[in-house]
Amino acid sequence: MRLVSFGVRTGAGPTVRAGVEIGEHVVDIAHAVALVTGQTLAPDLLSLVRAGEPALDLAREGTERAFRNGDEFLRGERVINDRAHVQLVAPLPRPNSLRDFMVVEEHVAGAVGPQGIPQDWYHVPAHYKGNVDEIYGPDDIVPWPAYTDALDYELEICAVIGTGGRRIRAEDAGRHILGYTLYNDWSARDLQRREVGLYCGPGISKDFASSIGPAIVTPDEFDRPSAQLEARIDGEVWSSGSTLASMHFSFEQLIEWTSQEQTLHPGDLLGSGTVGRGCGLELDRWIKPGCVVELEAEGIGVLRNPVGLKGAGPRRAFPGTTKGASR
């Protein structure tokens, strides 16, 4: 399945709902399930994921049947939407948590410079925790923080946890992964350098924005070993490669490491780290205010974000996407 969140305008105002993208259409999961089975599911994707595999199986069955039957309306509200007529938002507007690892050797080598890669990097899949209250989705304008002159993109993939657990073995970890989505780990490089030089952080050099989307693609539809990734700035290719083929630790190993003495929960995001030469820092090439950054992954799609002017606030492509959604 290609799980998405999309904005609709109703008589009660704008709202965000969970859907399944099928070709050029987006099927409203809760409406489809109610129409074809009479059962009730939560309208938002995070609640649906937390409801577990039975709810996801019902979502698959309901959306496929509704699409096959051509069911367009339920009590006056659309079940099947033309993809061109809805605005996709971040698939999880407020994820349960966000951990971003750095497990691609080429990227680490390009980022750390002449001092070289620490030997512990080969044994410890380290990460930082991101800010789940500043998540951006397709076409949202990402703010350029007033405190940086070196804003950077990062070309990454996230694994999305669907089934929680603790002390999960790597060989069992695959069944805990709901799917994969693109992840742009926006970074204020000048401030990041200062923060990590103090043996703490990163903090606000990362916390101002993370972009995910456009869809969460389940493992049966995403060929992760061979998926190619690309980053384009104003239409020009700056970065390309395959994060998943070059990860020193697999997502399954990251799940095993992370869950040793803490519980992973549905809706947790685990970032892969940046593809080699997948950011401006490695290229010594920098984006500018007002540019458009597009990340693309085979099987997932394109995550497009314009960048705002320095010091200007963010702007959501759909007004119903607000900070703190899906708490």
C-alpha cells in the first residue's frame, strides 16, 4: 500500500485524513471501510497505525473494494478523490518519535573531514532525536532560520515502525516495519558545527524542520536494496545514490540496537542517514533562500519543498496541517 495523509475542506473546516494512493486517485480509508464493511476506523493515519495489523488489513481490503466498485461518495463526502484535486501533507503530521542515524560511510567521510571517521562509528549506530512538532510535508514552504547562513538539505529514507516492541532481534525486525518514506533532515550547518563542538546536540540546528513524504510505502511495494535516490535543487540534480544499498547497519540492525532497553512504538521514525554526497556540506555547494528542493526515491515518489526567505515563517500547503496534529 501507499499510505498518505491528505487535506480536505468540509463544512466544519479543513481537516487531514488518512488515504491510500491508487494510481491517480486517493481513497479515503475511513470512508471506504465504513462504506464496504460497515466498520469504523480512525480518520488519521497515526491512530490507524496504532490500531495494529487488523486495522491495516481492513484498510487494505476496504480501499481496494471501494476503488474496484467505483464508490465515490459516503453521505455526501468523497470516498475516491482525484490525486490532482487533493493536497498531500506529511503522512504522519506528528510522528510518535524521530531518530536519525548516520550509517552511510561515504557521507560520514565527507562530513567529518580530514580528522577521519572515528573507529566507534563502525560499531555503534549513533543517532540524534528530532523534533516531531516541526514536521513538513509535500509543497510546504520550509523556513530558513534567522540564525543560519548555511541551510542544507539531506537526502535520506525513513523506516516507519508499525508494530511496537522491546528487545527486538534483527532477524525478527522486518515484521515491525510498516513501510518507508523520504526524509529531508534540514540542517543549519554553521550552528550545528558550534553545537556539536560543545559535546552536546545537535539542538536548534536541526529542530526547526524535518520533511517527510509523500507516502509511506509498505515493504511489499518498495524494493529497498535497489531503490535509487535523487536530490534536485531548482530542477538541477545535485545528489544521487542508494542509501539502503550503502548502509553500514541495516534498518533491522538499527531496530535491534535501539530497542535493547527501550520500547519502540507505532509511528516511530528511524532515519537512515544521508546518502553519500547527499547534502550541500559534502559538495561545498549551498542552497539559497527561495529555492525549491526535491527529493525523489524510486517507488516512493517526490518530496518537494520550497525554501522560505531568511527569517520568514513557514507556510503550509494545506491550512489544516498544524503543529501538534495526531497527539
